[in-house]
Amino acid sequence: MKICFIWVEKYRNFENFGLNLSSDIKFEYNLEYNNLQSKKNDINLPHDFFGKNITDITAIVGKNGAGKSNSIELVCKMLKGTKTSLRTKFLLVVKEENKFKCFYSDDVNSNIRSNI
């Protein structure tokens, strides 16, 4: 399983925050229209650029206080499966066996319009 995208309505210093963790596809969620969009990234890396067992690399960079640690904590919450402990609307897109799956909080409308 590969986490591709996380969106939260409010988490620590983030509001309406999306975090892309995939280098080949970029996601964007619009809360007002309840719309999830994806766009293929045109990156032409050589075959096995990251090695055989690594499919992607993501770096989180920024100034002090920008939210790097909070981003990592949010990813860890999702990895641990404690996303149900988030007291906010959230959306999680993962890729499993070359298929995308979308998980969301009960507060996010289940009729999400998506092009993924």
C-alpha cells in the first residue's frame, strides 16, 4: 500500500490542507464542491531510478514553524490506522495493487466526485 494523498479540514496549524505523497500523480481536493481531482505528473525518470524496492521518494521541506513535523505526524496517524482518532474531516487516497482507494471521515459526503 502506498499513501498518495491526505487532505484534512483542520489539524494543528493546518486548515483545508492537502499533502501529496506521490511523484507520478498530483491530487487536489475542493471541500466547497466536494471534488477530488488528479493529474498525471509528466516526470520522465529512468527505469528503476529509485532502485528495485523503492517506488517513490517524497521530501518535506520548509522554514521553521511551517508544519513539517505536523505533516509527518499526520502521515504517521494514517499509517498506524488511527485515522478514526482525527476529530476533523479527512480524505485519504492510497494505491494498492495498481488501484486507487479512497477513505474519508463520516463528515465528508460519501458522494465525492472524483476523476481518479
